[in-house]
Amino acid sequence: MLIFTSSCIVLAPSAGFLGEATEELAIHTGPKVGGLLNATLGNTAEFIITIVALSQGKVELVKASITGSILGNLLLILGLSLFLGGLRHGFQRFDRTPAGVGASMMALAVIGLIVPTLFEVLREVQLGELDVFNTLVEDPALENLSLFLAVILIATYILSLIFTFQQPKRKPGGPSEVDDHSAEEESHQDKWSIPFSVGVLAISTLGIVFLSEFLVGAVEPVVASLGVSELFLGVIVIPLVGNVAKHIVGVQVAVKNKMDLSLAISLGSSMQIALFVAPFLVFIGLLFDRHMTLFFSIFEVAALFVSILLAALISVDGENNWLEGAQLLAVYLMIALGYLFTRIEGAEVILRTFGLG
């Protein structure tokens, strides 16, 4: 518990320094190259944690972390942004075109997860071996399907970057976080030099790799000690630790009434995880001889589908209020409780906390 908690505490500022170094490099390199840096390195901490977990054979933890990152961005962070921004400014408006593009790209990503999930579930039904909670199966057909789908998802992500770069320079809220960075440039101009930024980036990355080894290695004892499932840690705890810096920024800009940028952070980060990180991990798994596929549990796919649907409905009209933020937060809490109760011990923790059992 001490190792796990300490790793989480130190990982958060390490991820923050990594994000700050990326932003500084983005300022020096210009908006388009800077946007590419943000899109490429924006989820580096989360990416490193999942690679370490995959190298240790914790495939279910990797999948849970992917799901948790997307849910955290679309429901928790976007919900907090809309809620706090709405309380302060009432109705807030944003450009619904890029928000709609981001939502449609996320829907495409979920389709990329639904196809292998339905494929494998139907095969197991046909063979009479259905286990809806087990996604660790050895099926060559599923592995090949996941590889092809991974190529399609990554190619689509690259096309989204190209589409974004073709937009006018001042176009805010691009789907890959390539948006109007003028506010950040004003507040960070000449703060760090390029060599210093590269040095911070390298040191932060090495620190995250080092801490991730301890974090992932302590998962099993923590699961046994707390009585919660590995899925709960992967979906709720680990994504928050890896993305805390970006989450804070997303909420802060919403409170400042910059909803285009806030939506770009939430939707862009979610899209990068779904269209780039998740499929790329399929190929990384080949290096470690791990069977990482895009076969997620039905509960995970359903949670992702509902969150993306709700986020898309909110972004359709181009304006938001605090009630819509509260709705997103409510859905996040529902899903978090669902993961907590996947083990009976987790249910007992909740009941004892409220004096009900």
C-alpha cells in the first residue's frame, strides 16, 4: 500500500512536468508542430504505465486503464468543466463543428472495439464457452482481426491530424488538440529554453518509467488488501494519476470561459487514447509476446458507448450549462460504482463505510 500510494503521489507531478515541457516545446516550434507534439506526447504518462503493465502480463489492467482514461476525460473532466464553468458563467458557448468532429471520431473508435467484442462473444456462444467477464482468450482469428482493426484506427487518427492541420491557423478546438494556443503562448512565452524543456521531458519520462514499475508491481497486493478488483484500479485510479495535470488544465480553462480549449483537451485526449494508444498497444504486445487484443468486456464497451453518446448529445447545440456537467458526473459515478461492485469485497467496503453492513 505504501509503495502504491507513494508511486501515485510522485507520478502526478512527474506527469505535470512532462506536460509542461511539452507545452514549452510547442511554443518554440510554432502552432502546427506544437499541436503535433501535444497530440503525440499528451498521454505519454498513461502510455508508459500501460506499456509497463503489458510487459508484466497485466493485459486486463491495460484494457481497464484504456477504458478509464476515455471515461475520465469524457465524463469526469468534461463533467467538472461544464459544471464549474456553468456555475460561474451560466450558459457557455463553443464551436460545435470541431466538437462534433471529435464526438464522431470517438464513435468510430468505439465501433473499432465493438466489432472484435461481438466477434469473440458470438464465437464463444457458438462453441458453448461464453464467459462475459474473461477477455484473455487465445483465438488466432481474434488476434488477426485486432491487428487489422488497429491499423485502420491508427490510419484514421493520422487522417484526423492531417485534417486538423489543413484548417485555418486560428481555428479553435481541433479534434486532435491542435487548436488556438494563443492564451498559453502569452502566459508561457520564453519561460523555458528548448534544451531545458528537452531535459525536463527526458527526466520526467525516465522518472515515470521508474515509478510505473513500482506502481504496477504493487497492484496485486493492493487489490488483495483493499478487496477491490484490478478493474477498479485500472479504470478509476491509474488514469487519474497519469492524466491529473491535463485534467486540471481542462477544468481551469473552462472556469475561464474558454470552452473550445476545454473541449479540445477532453475530446482530443480521449480520441488519442482510443485511436492511437489502444491500437498501438496491440503491436507493442507482440514485442512482449502478450496477446493484447481489442476484445473488451461487454460492460466496458457499453460504458464507453453510453459516455460517448452523452458527450455527443451535449456537443450538438454548441452551448452548455452546469446541469449537463452534473449529468456527466452522475454517469461517471454510476460506472465507477459498477466497477467497484464487480467484487463482493468492494461492495462490503461501501456498506461498511456507510454503516450498512
